[in-house]
Amino acid sequence: MVIRRCAGGGSDWPQTGFTLVELMVVVVILSTLLGIGVPLFEYFIKDQRVKTTASDMLVSLILTRSEAVKRNESVVLTAYEDGWSDGWFIPSPTAGAQDIYNHLQSGTVTIAGPDEVQVTPMGRVPLTPTFKISVGADGEKPFRCLFVQLDGRVEMKTDEDQVCIDL
């Protein structure tokens, strides 16, 4: 910062301000910080989308199992017509009744898995479905995997576990 005194009989009012060099240094520092921070923030947003979607899917699978046991009949969790990435629902096993649950999926999350998950009245699944939830291209990080065990319990794995890369 430069302080100059008025010359020639004027009062001693200081003139303050920044030099061009000081302003350029601040601009360089700010652009460097933004260059580092923006990519990290983009990854954070993608990771939050994946976590939220995986949690929603986990809750839906648990609800499906709970409804099957409660109703003492098979209940199915089904993807919408265009796939899991658009959403999913639990249709009522009673003909003509309202769906048990509907979930509309928004955003650019990709979900790979079987078209439906059927849960028996005992809370078990005949097959062990696996879901891979990611943002962007398939196999790109971050992602989460949901494994449905034969007894109907659901386990979530993260990309750090390296267990669902080949799904």
C-alpha cells in the first residue's frame, strides 16, 4: 500500500490505495485457489448424489422386505419402465390397490441392476441381486454397491472397498 503526502501548501491528507502489482498478486492467488477448489467441490457433489441415491435404494429394499413379512405374501420392488435411473416402486400385491411406495429419481445417477427384486413372505430373496450406483460413465468413481443377501438383508459397499468394480 502506498501513502503519499500532498505537496505545495495543502494539508497532509494521506492518499491510500493498492498498486497494480498488489492487485495482480491477489488475482493470481485467488485463481490458484479456485483452480484447486472447484474440481474438489464437483467430486463432493457427485459423491453426495451417489450416497443419497444409495440410501434411498437401501430404504426401499428394507421396506420391500418389511412389507413382505408384514403381509405374509411376496412383494416386489420394480424399476420404472426406463430403468432404475428414473425411479422405482413397490406395487401392492393386492389387485387394484394403490402402490405401496413410489420413488422418482432425479439427477444424473446411473443405477445398474436387475429389473426387479422379489421378496418372499419369509423375508428372503430367491436370487442375490446387486446394484451399482454411480454418476457419469459406468465404472467411474464415486460409486456405491448394494448387495442383497439371500436372507433379505442389504449390505452397502463403497468404491474404496473395491468389491463391485466388475459389476
